[in-house]
Amino acid sequence: MEIKRRDFIRIFGGASGAVLFGGCGLDEVFKLPDHLVEQAQKGPGVETWLNTTCGMCPGGCGMRVRLVDGIPVYVRGNPLHPVNRGGMCPLGLNALHQLYHPDRLTGPLKRVGKPVVGKWESISWEEATEFIANALKDLRKEGKSHEVAFLGHDERGLMQQHVARFMKAFGSPNYYRFSATQNGDTAHALLHGHPRQPAFDILNTKLVLSFGANFLEGGYSPVYYTKLYSHHRERGTRYIQVEPRLSLTASNADRWISIRPGTYGALALGIAYIMIREELYDADFIRNRTFGFENWTGHAGVKHLGFKNMVLGNYYPDIVSEITGVPSATVLELARELGNTRPALVIGGQATTDSTNGVFSLMAVQSLNALLGNYDKEGGIYFTEDLPLASLAPVQQDALSRKGNDEMPIGLSDENAFPLTSFSVESFVKNVLADRPYPIKVLFLSGGNPLFHSLNRHDFSEALAKIPLVVSFDSTVSETSEYAHFILPNHTFLERWEEVSNVPSVNFAHASIQWPVMTPLYNTRHTADVLTEFAHRLGGSVASAFPFKDYVEEIKHVMKGVYHSGEGAVVSEGIQHLWMEYLKERGWQIGRYASFEEFWNLLLERGGWWNPIRRQNRRQRMFQTSSGKFEFYSQRLKTTFDKLSKTGSKETSYNAELILNKLNISARGDTVFLPHHEPVPYDGDKPLHLITFQVLSNRDGLSSNLPMMQEMFGYSVRRFWESWIEIHPKTASMHGITDGDWVWVESSIGSLKVRAKITQGILPDAVAIPFGLGHWSSGRYAKGYGVSPNSIMRNLHDLLSGKPALEATKVRVSLATK
Amino acid sequence: MAKWAMVIDLDKCSGCGACQVACKMENNIPVVDPEEAARDRVMFWMDMITTYEGEYPNVQVRRMPKPCFHCDNPPCTKVCPVGATYKNEEGLVAQIYHRCIGCRYCMVACPFTAKVYNWYEPPVFSENHSTFNPDVSKRMVGVVEKCSFCAHRLIKVKEQATSEDRRIRDDEYIPACAEICPADAIYFGDLEDPTSKVYDLSRSYRASRVMEDLGVEPKVFYLSKRVT
Amino acid sequence: MEMNSVAASDQDEVLYRPIYETQRGYYITVGILMLIIVWASFMYFTQLRDGLGVTGMNQPVTWGFYIVNFVFFIGISHAGTLISAILRLSKAEWRRPITRMAEVITAIVLAIGGLHPIIDLGRPDRILNIFESGRLQSPLLWDVTSITAYFTASTVYLYIPMIPDIARIRDRGGKLKWLYTFMAWGWQGTEQQKRVLNRAINILMVMVIPIAISVHTVISYIFSMTLQPGWHSTIFGPYFVVGAIFSGIAALLIVMIAFRRFYHLENYLREIHFKYLGTLLLIMSLMWFYFTFSEYLTGVFGSEPHEMEIIMYKFTGPFSLAFWGMVACNFVIPVIILSFRRFKTIPGILIASIMVVIGMWLERLNIVVPSLANPRMNLPVGIYIPSMVEWSLFLGGLAVFVLGFMIFAKFFPLISIWEIEEGRKEGVEEVKERIQSYLPGTSQPVLVKKSKKRD
Ligand SMILES: Nc1nc2c(c(=O)[nH]1)N[C@H]1C(S)=C(S)[C@@H](COP(=O)(O)OP(=O)(O)OC[C@H]3O[C@@H](n4cnc5c(=O)[nH]c(N)nc54)[C@H](O)[C@@H]3O)O[C@H]1N2
Ligand SMILES: Nc1nc2c(c(=O)[nH]1)N[C@H]1C(S)=C(S)[C@@H](COP(=O)(O)OP(=O)(O)OC[C@H]3O[C@@H](n4cnc5c(=O)[nH]c(N)nc54)[C@H](O)[C@@H]3O)O[C@H]1N2
Ligand code: SF4
Ligand code: SF4
Ligand code: SF4
Ligand code: SF4
Ligand code: SF4
Ligand SMILES: [Mo]
């Protein structure tokens, strides 16, 4: 840390950076537009509470906003909302800080000059939209509509449909959602035949074995899972956390099992070995509902290796212990405890998929659930009901859009890397730089901050700089939107309409409406409406794909489906004691409403609709694999590989080998298509694994621009506004590092300097750096604080899904003489 | 007279920190400059005490949210030269910001390090609008502050109750931290009221108070399988 | 009477000299001191402007240098009045040239020390609240009272015995006659006046002793009344008093040696004075050790975890240097120097005294900071690095002390002239009588010889 001006002044006793950024006295932390200030000063102080849905993360908690004279002053959880039952996480509580953020864009911007260094000039919506619409028109006229790409974030539900619709009508196959909650998708698709995130019935299970799923701190809905967790005492639920680091979840678990990063596929299979040997698995589920457990004979009488023998052949506990560093005795204990407890649940998290072998690892973890016959079972795994939403009229494509959609998507990987994904940032970047198969002329960026997260910053920024027209919808300038030519700022979630339904991994169907608790502070517009406007400016079939006056009407339209279905009910008065229990006792009678308007108003007033009752006739939809069963042996994977090897020459066997080598898949034969452990290609010379984790107060770096979240960043280790590296005392003393020292962390990519946190809570040959800080843009409170581990990560990806391999880098640490 | 008390169930608490943030938002507690924070001047009315026990791989982490304990026999108020911190008729230990001369004697005297100090003029929400929550007054440089058990909420509830002349119901007066806790780990209520939750819980076999031996009679109880 | 006094004044001319003539060195020193003081006040201004944030204090170390120096300076102040009172009371003849300096120290240092709690306030602008809504239950209030009492008592106790000397200066005429006339209070040296004077002095010296003791006891109460481990101890009262007298004597010795040198008072302040005071210092050093030892022994023996934490922190932590430094400065070094004839020379005593003063400052530091840095709660150990501002104000305090002394010396004799005379005239006789009064079979010649030897 170089000596800052403030230090200098402080030395001379002057106003040091007294309180937040600035001299002594009145420092302004947030911004309140003048008209609101007046409202606040003149107002009679009337208090109102409005229910909406938290939009700080996809967790989908119900939020209750306190307004005084129409000005939001405080938020709390909505006690009626089934997801969070009044609870909230630190991030959600900071919603107002995002609303009043001083770096918020107050209107559309146009960049003059080069990216990053250039100036931002404000521009009217009309000019901006017109200019962009024309660019789109021209492309379309030339029949190049496919040269437009839309890089979204984690928009779900209707918003996702809305964007997809726009792209389809316009005529481009290039709508991608960077990041967010899709890490498990590939593995799930292979095993279950559909990418849906399973929901875990933690409340009714007796044992939870989690492979690095940090569900109390991260996960899809931390508050939901915290609430479930909080009942562990009276429910007698036991938690076991497998993880190289003592995360918040691990520290709350009854037992923490430390493991070498990137190896818990192996551990899972080691456990499977014992369960199979000692026949601790659910035989009839295996018999009736799974495919590829026993050896089997395919068409043309080809003999195939089954999961059982593959495991028995390769995952003897001692071998597993070799790979994972978990004592074979422990493997044994785990297996027996798991096999002898019913119901028992196995959870895999992002971390499971955070290495080059991610998909295979998660497959291995999930197959334990199959062995336990956990699917669609109390205390097991469910796939949450889809909502009975009304569908939008299908898009009428004209010739141009049909042509455009038929083009090869640019997100596809070059040749045959990442065979199982339609999009990986890595491929996208490569393709854009190489104009392969065609150049990208227009790029839309919505949400997300992909450049900040990229493991390949250099290429990514080149790619962004190369695209002639980049349009971002961010509400504040982020690392990524620095490269935009136009920024058309979206409202913050407190100012906009959004339909939020079925948060992944939540155990029941639910829908909430996010609605404006106030008129927008600034001259911002809803991204959905902006897209609609583009469509209307483009006219023709594109326009007619968007018949609704505005996005609200569209939301109302789909919600009518829910109303008419007569299922579920708008949430009502909360119950003090265990709420899920309560519903079981009491059964569920369906809400009745005189009219849709009544339903709709009630929905807004109460903040949510839900339906905890499952229809029974869902068996067939459970697994959508070609066998209709849980596939230990993934036929989809097999066919994909066959396709790959067919392409080009005839002799497939040779080709197959070639491809396996290309993908660095070490397994051969049927094992390739079974859950198995793929060794991670670490660079040998570095001794320590670098792992990262996401803290509750900072979601993916999303909240790095919120001062209070920056302060809270390391609340559990008393490190405020800064990153730290967790080192085991043994490792530390080996390098003469003591708590609080500055250390250099060096990988083959680069090195960074960060302060040490000595802790017993980490694998001795691993170090952990929290993820989210280290911004070089994204506003005054984010820029220049902490470090981003991604900046020294090798640009590795999951072999199959192309997802960044965040746990596959090794490093060396040394004491920095500051 | 009511005896307001808090019970925190450490077996439920996950250590998520939401209570700390809810408290900061509710009570307009400033976020201090990063360098100040690095110099141990952060301001939490609800603090978080994290302790590691045992050796790898058998490590036990204890996370303990810590508000002011509103001691029934508070050592902090005894030493105040000007009565700027005192135990009010509700049994809450309060601060009078406008009287405090900033000697920090009460901080020194608090065995639980529950108080924080305004080393600089606290920042304001925005130039011409000083605080988020209008019910809680903004503090000034040079005075001590701490958890108030959200006394401003009590005032409102009391008005309500008296206007309907009745006792304050259990669960009616709930501080921000208790209200927000995603694990429902924080209970709040009247120790004198045998029907209240805190009455039962404070008598649970899992209940204990920090440093009972000091005899300051904290009114915050912790529930834990492992006796604290 | 008249002629007598003139004759005397000739004899004691050297004592008047500083008042009438000033060397360049004097001005230079004053200039430097002024600079330091201006700088310090600027530093304090920044603190007023920005808040205590400009200091090195934090949570949990909420008290720092200001409180340390407060205790330290007040301790020093015990040099004077207390010692001079004790000596007067015990009719120690050799006291005569010492008492005034001692009393001056008290007056000045007390003023400085008394300011520190105010410097330490976050809201000095609200200082009046102490009177508007003061709570007598608060040890801080006890301090305010006892310190004010001590200050008034000791300034009066300084002033009263000065009256005859002031009168002399008045009679010599020259500068600021009006001032001296005013302050002399029409002193003519009549028997009547003398009787009143001695009466007043006797009453004061009896009064001042308990006040002085109360002052430091009460200061120790600030700490011992809290529940903080390392503070919550019954021994603190006497412990603080002993420490105070200890540092007081050391300070007195330093001042004596300094002025002896600058103002050539060699034949007023003689070896004998230093030897006596030196012995007193030695005794105090041993007593200090005795108290420290019992304080820590009880701690270590009971080894109550929190107590132990702090004791270990003192022994081995970041403050260990301060701790062991304290032991060396307060005990090892002075005892070695003072108990061997060979080292017990004036330079030796000077070194010992300086050591003691440093050592006692370290002790105050050792009392205040470590206890705060290790709160009972399981928080990370606090750090305390005093800031530029705090150092400057410390320096400023010392500067004011020296300056105060120099200014005093510019207007009044540092040695009580009339008492010296009185000593010459009556002292010898008196002592003779006294000894005769209690020594059986004492015979003139011996005595005469003795007394001869003595001058
Ligand atoms: N508060 C908060 N919630 C979030 C997010 C956030 O950033 N903050 N992000 C959201 C998103 S987008 C996602 S994808 C999910 C991800 O949420 P999770 O799936 O929980 O992923 P992480 O929290 O990144 O990692 C979980 C733990 O895995 C451990 N780990 C790291 N490497 C390995 C390994 O190789 N093996 C094993 N066994 N463990 C390992 C780390 O110690 C870390 O604590 O969370 C979502 N929810
Ligand atoms: N080392 C390491 N790296 C990681 C991970 C890790 O665990 N460790 N996690 C990885 C994973 S799983 C993921 S999902 C990614 C997360 O990567 P991202 O999905 O990029 O997560 P954020 O950085 O939070 O992106 C949110 C951005 O959108 C903006 N934003 C917030 N709300 C809105 C809105 O309503 N509208 C618009 N237009 N913008 C909005 C915010 O300002 C922020 O810049 O990070 C990945 N990178
Ligand atoms: S988890 Fe936190 S941020 Fe996410 S929705 Fe819930 S409250 Fe909001
Ligand atoms: S909010 Fe509840 S769970 Fe979270 S730290 Fe506070 S008490 Fe614990
Ligand atoms: S916890 Fe500390 S501050 Fe709170 S009442 Fe007790 S002594 Fe006073
Ligand atoms: S700091 Fe304020 S409240 Fe605390 S003791 Fe001093 S005056 Fe009283
Ligand atoms: S009771 Fe109120 S003031 Fe005290 S910690 Fe909880 S929220 Fe903060
Ligand atoms: Mo993610």
C-alpha cells in the first residue's frame, strides 16, 4: 500500500481521511436528489411499508421497505414470504445503499474517446435508442442480424424470455447468460436429462453431507438455507461439510472434513465403493430408476462397463485416500454413516464444479444421491414444479430472422473444446477475436461484470474493444461497461418491475413480484422496455413480437396463468413455529379471488405467491434422459463424443482417442461416460493450492461498490475493506509469516500482495483468498480495495462445460517486506 | 416495571452478520474510512466475536454476536462524570449524546467492550439530509455510542400500548437485529413477564451469560449446547 | 534589623543575580521552548478541529498518552509541597535551600498535569457539564475536586513563604516595583508579621500533606474502581502515592542539580543535600519495588486468566520493553548507584534521578495501555501507536515546565533567602537546644565542634 495523501496529512495532524473519504465534518456518503430532500424536509413524516422482492442477488427473498413521506429509509425481510420468512442477509439489507449510490448513472451515456480513458457524455434516450436502433436496422437489412450478441447475467423467468424473444425476433442465435447460477447445469443435464437445479429437502433429512456447497454463505439462496439450517437442533439433523477450508457452513457443521481441492469426485466414489460393497444403497431405486449401474449390453451386443464395477475396480478407499488426502478410515466412516442414515442428503456446490474436472466431480457427488434413492423423496431431492405461467404468443419470424437464427452461434467452442456447452466466455472471446465464424458488430451487456471475473482479462478486453458497437445496461460503470459505447442505465430493483419465480434450489413453487416502491430517482429506463422500444423502432415482425404496452403488462399477462390455474395462494399471515411443518399438518387450501385485479393487488400487497403442494403425477418428468432414468452412464455424453469423432474422417476409434487427448480426458473406454475422477493438470513447481470463496456480504463482487459491504467484507476475521489470504500455521511458520504480515502470492500467471490471516481452518497445503475485491473500476467504494485472486489464475476451464476452473491454480507464498 | 432482555441462540446462529448490518442501518451507524477501520475504529453496536478452538483438522469455530448487555448493575454508568450514560426507568442503559464530554471513561469501564467512539465527525447520508432512519438522532464527533436495544422502537410501541391502555405484548417490541435474523436466533422480550419467550429461554439449561462472576447482571443471555 | 538584612543581602547576592541580569543563553532557551509550545498548541488545534481521531487511540485502547502523562505529571508534582512540608514538619534543617524549588515544581507541574484530562476530552467545549450535571459518584469528579484543592493549597503554600523575599526585592527597588510592592503585602518583617507568617506556614504544611496524598490515591481510583484486570486492585492507592513521591524526589534532584550549575548555587546546595535526598530516593526505590512486587506476585499467584493475559502481555508482549525498562530505571539502576558511596556522587545521583523519572513514566504507560489492549472479551489484542499530535503535546508539556521554572527564576529567588538567614541566625542555636533537649550528657564543645564541622 503506497502512502496515500491522507496518511501524509494525518502525520501532520490534519484532517486525516476522517470519516468516509474526505476532510472532517460533513462527508456525503450517498446521494439524494434535491426533490427528495425537499420531500423529506417538508413532509409530515408519514410512514408506509411496502412489500417487494430483494434484487440484490437471485436469492429471491421477500423484502419490506419502510418509506417516510415516500422516501425509502429502511428495508427488512417480509415475514410472510416463504423463501426468507422475514430473514435477510447483510447484502439485502444494503439495498438502499445501491439505490442512493453516488456513482449511479443518472441517465444514458455515450463514450467519446478510447475505452477506459475516454470521457462519458450524457445523451438523450431518444438519440441513443435511435442511433442503436438504426445500427440494428442496417445490420438486419444486410442480412447480418446474427452479428448481434446479447451477453446477459443471471436474468431468469420472464426477463430471460423477454430478451430471448427479442433476439429470436430480431434474428440472432447469440443470447448468452454469463455466469450466475448455472454451474451445475451440465452435470445435471447429463444425469437427469435436464439442467434444472435440484432442491434439497434439508428440513426433513437426518444427515447432510455437503461437498463444498457453502450454502449458508453462498449458494442460491443463503437466507432460505440459513432458515432451514436453524432448525437442526430440534430436527436432529447432522451436518458434515467436505471442504479444504473452514467456510461459514463448515464452521456450523457438526463435522468438517478437509480435502485436497479438485478431488472430491474421488471421495464421492470412494464412499460409493463402501456403500456398494456393504450394500448400503437403495437397491430398488437403482434397479428401477437408474441406468448403467450394473454392466450392460448395448445394441449390437457391445458389452459395457457399469458404474458398480467401475467403482469397485478403481476407488478402493486407500487409493481414494491417496488422491484426496482424506484418511481411508474417514472415508469408511462417512460411507457407513451415510449408508445407514435415512433420509440422508448429499449436496454439491459451485466448488464442486470449480475445477477442470468439475462436471465429472458433480456427477460423482450426485450419484451418491442416486445410491441413496433420494430422488423425489421426503428428506431428499426434488425438482421444483414449473409455475403455471401464461405463455406469450410464439414469435412470428420473418425470413431475415429465420436466416439469422440458423447461423452457427458464436458462443460455441472452437472445434471441439467444451463439447457440452452452447456458451463459454473463453470460446466467445476467442471467436470474437478471430471473427469466427463471423464478426460481432453489436454487443449488448446486461448485468454481470464478466471482465472482472474473466481469467483471461487481456483477450476479453481486446474482444470488447474490437466490437464496433457495445451497449451496456449497467446502473454504474463497471470494469466491463468501461468498454461500452453507450450505457443505457437500468433502474435499480427498487424502482423497477420484475417477475421473480422459482429461485433455484428452493423446495416449492413460488412467485414474487418486484415492483417500484418509488418513482425512479433518475432518468433511467427498464432494460425490458428499452428492448421493446428497439423492437418497435425496427417494426415488422420484430415489433409484433412485443404486443404489450410495457413490461408491466407483460408481467400481468403471464401472472394471469397463475391466477387461472387456481393453484397455490398468495402468501398470508406468517406462523410463528416451524412453518413447513405447519403446512403439512394443515394441508393446503387454495386461495380464491374474485378477480385477477384482486389477486394481483393482493400479490403486490403481500409480496408473493406460493404452492408447496406437489402434484403426484410427475414421475415421468423426473428424469428426461433418453433412458428416462437417472443415468450413471450418460448416453448423451456418449452420443456427443460419437458425433465429435464422426466429424471428418471415418476411423472413429482413432478420432475418439484424438478428441480425448484434445480435451485432456485421461479416462478411456466406458469410464469416460461414467462419473469418475479426472486428475487436475496443476503446474508441478508450486506447492500450494489457491482456492477462493464467496463471502456473504459480497456477492460475486457485485456489492464491492457498497461501502457498508466493503466494511463487512471480512467481518468474521476482522478485516475491513481488504482482502486476506488464509494460511495454515504450519505453512505460515515454514515461510516465516505471522498473522497480518503482507505476503506475496505467486502463480505461473502473476503475483499479488495481500495480508495473511493465519488460521487452523484450512488445509495445510492450500491457501484461500476471498473473491470479490480488487476492482479497477466500478465506482469510488470499489476501486482500489483488496485484490482479485482471478488476476493470478491460470486460464483453465472445465473440460466439458468450459466453465472457468477457479480452483485449479497452484501458488507459492513468501513474506513481503513491505 | 419491564426488564427488557435479549436471548441469542448460538446453536441456531450461523454467524451471518445480518444483525450487525441491520443494526447499522436502523441506527444510522457510520461506516468509517477504510484506513480508520484498519486502525480499529470500526463502529458496530452489534459486534461479532469469532474464536477458533482446537487444532486442524478438529477445529471448532464459535461465532458470538455481541450487543451491549444492558447490565442490570452497569459498571459503565457508575463512572460517568456527567451522567451522560445511565440506566433508564426501562432498565435500558442509555447514552445522552449531547451531554457526553467524551472522556471515554465508560468505554474503559465496560468489561465487554460494548461501546464505540466517534473519533471524527460522522459522515452524513447526504449533503442536506443527515440520516437514513429519522427516528434515530445523528451523533456528533467526540461522543460515545452503543447498542440502545433500539430504544426508539420501544418509545413507539409504548405510545401505542398506552393509547390502547394495555401492557406491551411479547413480540411487539423487537429490535432490528432480532427482527432480521435469518436463523431466528435472537429473541427479545420482558424478563419479568413469565409468559414471554425470553423468560423461558433465560432459564433453559443451555442459557448462560458472559462472565457471570463479575456480577454486573448482563441482560443478554446466550444459549449453547457447549456452555459458554 | 535593617542593617542586618542589608549585610545578609550582600552575603546572598548570588541568589538575587538571576533576577537582575540575564545571559544570552537564557533568551535562546526561552525562544526554543516557545517554539515547541507554539507547535504543540497548533497540534492541539488540529485535534480540536478534527476530533481525537488525530491521536493513536482506538478501540479498545481508548486511553493513551494524555492519561499516562496526566498521572505522570501529577505524580511529579508530589515532589514539592509534600516533601517540603514533610521536611519542614520534621524540622530538617538542611531543607532550607530546597523547599522553594520543590514548591515551584509542584505549582507548575500540577497546572500542566491538571490540563491533561481536558486535553483528553472529546468535547472540551462541554467541560462545564461537569459543574452543571456532575456526578460525585464518578472517580473523575473526585479527581477534579482533590486536584483543585491541592493546586490552591500548594500555590498558597508557595506564595506565603515568599513574602519576606519579595519584600526584600521591593526594598532593593528597580524593575516592577509595583508588582513586588503589591505581592509583598506590606511586609516589614515585624515580630508580629513573622509570627503570623510562621503560623500560616505551619497550618498549611499540616493541611497540605493529606491533600497531596489524597490526590494520588484518587487518581489511582480512576483505574482501580473499574473491573478491568490489571487495574482492579486495592493496593493501587498507596502504590500510586509511593510512585508519585518517588518520581517527585527524582524530579526535584534534577532541578536542583540543574540550577546549582546554571546559577552557581554550589555553596547553597551542597553535597550533603544530595546525599540526604539521594538516600531518600533509594528508600523510595526500594518501597516502589516492594509495592510492584506484591502487586504482580498476587496477580501471578492467583493467575486469574484475564490477569495473567495482561501480565504476560507486559512481560513478553509488545510492551515488554517498556516493562523491563521500567524495572531497570526504577529499581536496578538507582539502587546500584545510590547504595555505593563510589557512585553516589552528584553526577551519579543525576543519572539515577533521570532514570527514575523515565522509569516512572514507563510505569504509568504500563498501567494504562496493556490493560486496555487486552479486554476481557475475546477480541484481538489492541494496538496503540501514539501519533505525532500526542508526542508533540507531551513535548509541549515538558517545555512548559522548564519555561515556567525559568520565568519564575527571573522574578523570584529560587532559594528562600530569609529562611537561609533564619537558619544562620537561629537554626544553629535551635538545633543545639533541640539536641540538648533529648541527648543525655551532651557537652558544649562536642556540639560546637559538630556545628563548626557542619558549616
Ligand atoms: N453471498 C453470496 N451468495 C452467493 C454468491 C456470492 O458470491 N455470495 N454467488 C452465487 C453464485 S453465482 C454461485 S455459483 C453460488 C456458489 O456458491 P457455492 O457453491 O457455495 O460456491 P463457493 O461459495 O464459491 O465455494 C464454496 C466452498 O467451496 C470450497 N472449495 C473451494 N475449492 C474446493 C474444492 O476443490 N473442493 C472442495 N470440496 N471445496 C472447495 C471453498 O472453501 C468455499 O468455501 O453462490 C451463489 N450465492
Ligand atoms: N475467484 C472466483 N471467481 C469467481 C467465482 C468464485 O467463486 N471465485 N464465482 C464465479 C461465479 S460462480 C460467478 S456466477 C461469477 C459471478 O460473476 P458476475 O455474475 O459478474 O457477478 P457480479 O460481479 O456480481 O455481476 C453483477 C454486476 O451486475 C451489476 N448489477 C447488479 N444489479 C444489476 C441490475 O439490476 N441491472 C444491471 N444492469 N446490472 C446490475 C453490478 O453492478 C455488478 O457489476 O463470478 C465467477 N468468478
Ligand atoms: S439472499 Fe440476501 S441478497 Fe439475496 S435475495 Fe436474499 S436478502 Fe437479498
Ligand atoms: S443474524 Fe442471526 S444468524 Fe446472523 S449472525 Fe446475527 S444472530 Fe447469527
Ligand atoms: S455491556 Fe458494557 S456498556 Fe453495556 S451496560 Fe454493560 S457495562 Fe455498560
Ligand atoms: S464518555 Fe461520555 S458517557 Fe462516557 S463516561 Fe465520559 S461523559 Fe460519560
Ligand atoms: S438491539 Fe438494536 S441497537 Fe442493539 S444491537 Fe440490536 S439492533 Fe443494534
Ligand atoms: Mo455462479
